[in-house]
Amino acid sequence: MQRCKTTEWKRGSILLLLGCLLMTATALASEYQSHDSIQDAAKDHVMDTLDDDATGVTVTPGRLDSRLRLAQCNQALDTFTPYGRKNSYRVTVGVRCNGSTSWTLFVPVTLTDERMVIVANRQLPRGTLVTADDIKIERRDVARLHKGYLTHANQVLGKKIKRSVQNSTVLNPSQLTVQHAVKKGSQVTILAQIGSLQVRMSGKALGNGAIGERIKVENSSSSRQIEATIVSPGIVQAST
């Protein structure tokens, strides 16, 4: 009988001890600022700086050291962007408490920006005049593309590759140069559609242009000036 009472007393003591430890841990936790609240403050700060059209941007705050203990702030957390701590895909956000116990913490935040961009559809050697078969459109993270990117085929078609480009490389403006398929003063062939017939006439270019661009040309026989689209070197299509 005495043994049962001793066992019950031990169990009660253990439960009481566990309860005290739990209460102590809860009390200590309430004294510290939660890591989630700090990360959320940093994320909200970055989100507030984004443009309205940045719909594909994902903002991810970095993890904080699990050993970090900061006093619970008795005011709303303040955030700021430190000078010189920003690039296109990674920023540092300052989070601080201006309450009775002040502290400041710097939180790294990573951005991804998914957009549809122009990509090489094959290896493009230097000097290649880009055609529709040479490119494709894929979704990529443009936040890390420091040299820029292109989103429309007309920004690429008819231009010349400056340096060899590997397959699936995102094309950027620095890799391309304008290749004039027609030069000012040069003789061109003017294509005109009359009903179901296609008529060819000779003319003179009144400006420089790449494939896909519109320039003015002069009909050699009538001296009439018209607008035409360059379809290939030395050949233009009269606008209808």
C-alpha cells in the first residue's frame, strides 16, 4: 500500500515538473520576437517596393539562426532598405524594434521573376541572321539576367549575332546588332499585291532597314514614294 502511494507521488511530481517546464517555455517564448514575424516584415517591405506589373515575382526571406533570441517588441516592427545592399535578385532588408528594448536585424531576401523570354532554339554561330526558326519563347527567371532579356520576336528577327550563342541561351540586346538588309540609296525589288497577282517593280531605298522594318522606297518608273516592309535583303513588300 505504501509502495502505491510512493509511485503515485512520483508520477504526480513528474507531471507537475513537466507542467512547470511547459509554462516556463511558453513564458520565455512570449518574451522573444518570433522569427516568423521578422521574416514576414522583411517580405512585406520588399513586396511594397514592387511595381504593379510584377505579378510573376516571388519573394522569399532567408532563414534566421535558430539560436537567435530578440526581445519581443512592444511596437510594430520598422523596416528599411540599407544603402548599397540591393541587386536584381537578392536584397537585404533591415528590421528593427524602436520600442522599449531596441534592436536591429538584417534579413536577406531572394526574388525570382518568372517571365516569357526569347531563347536560342539552337546554337547560333557568330554572324547568324536570326530567323523565326532560330528562336523560341520560354519561361525563365529574369531576376538574375543582369544583361537584360527580350520578350518579343520583332526585337530579334533580322538581327545579326555578334558572338556565338549556345542552344537554350536567353538572348539579350548586347548579343545582337542591326543588320541592314537594305541600305539607303540601294536598288530594291518592290513586291506589290494586285488582286491575286504579285507584281515586281524596281525601286530605290530612301532609308536603312533590317528585315521586318518599314522604310520608304521610291518607284523607279513612277518616282512615287511608298512605305514598304523589308522581307529579305534587297526585297520589300509594298504596304496595302
